[in-house]
Amino acid sequence: MDELLSGLRAAAEATRIRILFILSHGEANVSELTQILGQSQPRVSRHLKLMAEAGLISRHKEGNWVLFRLREEDMGGALARAIVSMLPGSDAVLSGDIARLEDIRSRRAEAAARYFRDNAPEWEKLRSLHVREEDVEQAMVKVAGDLQIRLHVDLGTGTGAVLKTFAGHAGQSIGIDSSREMLAIARVNLEAAGLRQAQVRHAEIYALPFPDGFCDLVTIHQVLHFLEEPGRAIAEASRILEPGGRLLIADFAPHDLDALRTDHAHRRLGIAAEQMSQWLARAGLSLRRHEVLPPPWRKEGTGLTVSLWLAEAPSRAAPHAHSAHDLEPAP
């Protein structure tokens, strides 16, 4: 009872109710909350501190940022969500808060899109600054295991490098990207490699243009750290997997290279194994393998470790065998 009363007391203030409502739409940092609420940073920080101590929200540090979200578990998280569920969606103050949140997200998305446009021709060079991409891609093939792939979908395909890596193991392949500039480069690369079974198309990672159970392998290579909602992207990837299908993710392990956020539009400074496990579990996937690839040249304060995760969808009755040709041609 003490925990419940503590949570109720911590939430019993108008600004704190607004903060809970904002965080129910995704994580945010203090600066963003200050902009949305129109209040000073010390005041907002105090509200956050009180609610974190009461177990309503959680905080985690990434480089120079501290990000807040509603707690996932325990009574505090359940209480926070119960409070949010009782708030009227028509409330003018809350609606204004969400409009400002969406504006912040829109500006972030524009910055990321601008980054991709500006760096599309140099993308391969930028990626080579970290763990050798050839090593990562070959490790992905090894981790994927039995490579009898009917249909491979690569999310955030970029230059099409992962499509090329798995081309010898997949009957058909489709690469998805939201950047038309990157798709133009991917098409050139695939054509040059003579990979006629591979195609790329423009789509959003949160709303894939495929039916449920569409493919038997989804790959997400160095994409999640750019996203506002990685868990949502994983859930969408899970949706298009056939029973027993596999999701293979490659991304950076947690690091402190804050320049990647300011200079290269990284939303997250790597992904912790515990966080990934939670996202996979919520998407209904079972983690099968987790491997770590440290850079051979690692020095203090430099170098990035890459983590690989292989997850599997539950097995059920065999689905209809979809084909890439079931879809309209890529634009």
C-alpha cells in the first residue's frame, strides 16, 4: 500500500500528469520536456526526480542526455498507465503538449533525412569507420544459421550491402528504405552485381507494405539507433515473419561517443542487451543468439562494438508461401 500511496502523491500535480501523458507517447529528454511544457529546466527536473523516486517513470543516461520513459514493470508502471488511461483525449492542454511533441519529432526526422541525403554517396565510407563491415556482414550470415531462405526482407537497406551479402542464400530479396537517395544507390549496386532476384522499394519501417507472415528472414543492420521507436520497428518486423521465421539485428553496443548523435543523427548511443531482450519479447519473438564483435583496433574512448541478435517467431501451421511478385513492382 505504501508504494501505491507514494505513486499517487507523486502524480498528484498538473505538470506531472502532463509529463506522464507525454511519456506515454514515447521517451523524451529534459530539454524536450522543457520545450513542450514551457517551464524552466530546474522545475521540470524536479518533477521528474519526484516521479522517478516514486517508481512512476524510469531514467537512463546516454552520453550527455538523460532519457525518461514510463516504467515498464512493477506497480509504479501500472499506476502511471492507469492514470494516463483516465485522461480525456480531448483536453486542450494535453492535445497541445502532444502537438509540440510531434513537432519536435518531426524536426528530428527532418534532421535524420537531411543527414542521409547529404551522406548518401559517402555512406559506405562512414560505415567503414567502425567495425569492418565485411566482418559484420559475414558474422550475420554465420549467426543466421541454416540459410535456406525463401524470401529475405532487409529493413533500412541503405546501399543494399546486406541484400548482396545474403543474395547467395535467398531465393528472393527485398530491401526497404525511406530515403530515395539511398535507394537510388542500392539499385545501382544490385544491378552492377547482377542480382535480379533482389529489389528495393520506398516504404516506412513502421508501416511495411507486406501482409502478415510474408517472409522467413528479416534483417535490420545498423538502423535501430537512428529510430525514435526501435521497439515499434521490431514489432512490425515480427508481424511480417512467417511462423518460425527469423529476425537478425546488427547494431552498436552501448557507447559514449556523443559526437555520433550530434554529427551523425544517432538517436541512441548503442543498444543494451537487456533493452533488446525486452523489445523482442514484446514483439512475441524468442532470442536464439546474441554475439558481440569488438573492433580489433579498440582504444580508450574510441571504437565501436557491434552486437548481433538472432530471434525467432513462434512456430505454427505453415503459412501461404508469399512471393515478392505478389506485390506491385518497386517504384
